[in-house]
Amino acid sequence: MEKILIINGPNLNLLGKREPGIYGNKSFEHCLTDLRERYGERVAIEYFQSNHEGAIIDKLHEAGFDGGLKGIVLNAGAYTHTSLAIADAIAAIEKPVIEVHISNIAAREEIRHRSLLTGVCKGIIAGFGTDSYRLGIEALIEK
């Protein structure tokens, strides 16, 4: 069975507690359970979260050449707007990466309007709450 890896960046471990008006009131574990139930017969969904830029880069390097991996759904959090190193890691790997965001980053503070990752990702999905992850998985499965 093929795998899809979801990588979440900084502060996304606080979903359900952090700014519920923007990010909702459900933990990511709840979202992950729903995704695994929905896609469990089609793909295995693996999950990694870190608040540390280097750990995210290491995970991209490790997963990016995994023959059994279909692709990566990445919510890099604030690193989206600041990390050329994560962008370089995405550009260096073989597996497609779908950039996702829970909120519509274009409708938020000006600093969040620019993503350093979009240009090296297969696509971007933003603004659909945690459903953005489902849409990212669908993009990897269907494309």
C-alpha cells in the first residue's frame, strides 16, 4: 500500500487550543483520525510534527526518496514565510509536496501573504480549515 506523509510545522501541535477563531477547536489528532478512516483502504497516512526547522528538513530528506511514498502534504506554519532552507529541501527531493494552510494566508497579515515554498511545491491549498489536508491528499491521489 502506498503512503502519504503529512508534515506539520511550528505551533500546529496546539490546534484546538491556539486561536480557535482562526484554526478551529479540534486537535490535529482528531483530523488525522478522520483522514485515516476516510483513506485507510487507499493509502496509509503517516504523520510528523515539529517546531524545529532542522527536524522538518531532515524529515523531508528522509521521506523525499522513499519508494513507497506517494507524496507529502506540508503545513510548514510560519516557516512558510521565512524558510529558504525548507524550500531548498523541497526542491531537492523527488516526491511531490502539496503546501497546505488551515487559514487563507492571503487574507491575513501582510507578512503571511508571501510563501517561500509555493514555487517548489506541486500546488497550494489554503483557507478550508483542516479540510485543506483532505484536499491535499486528494490532489496526491488523483494526480
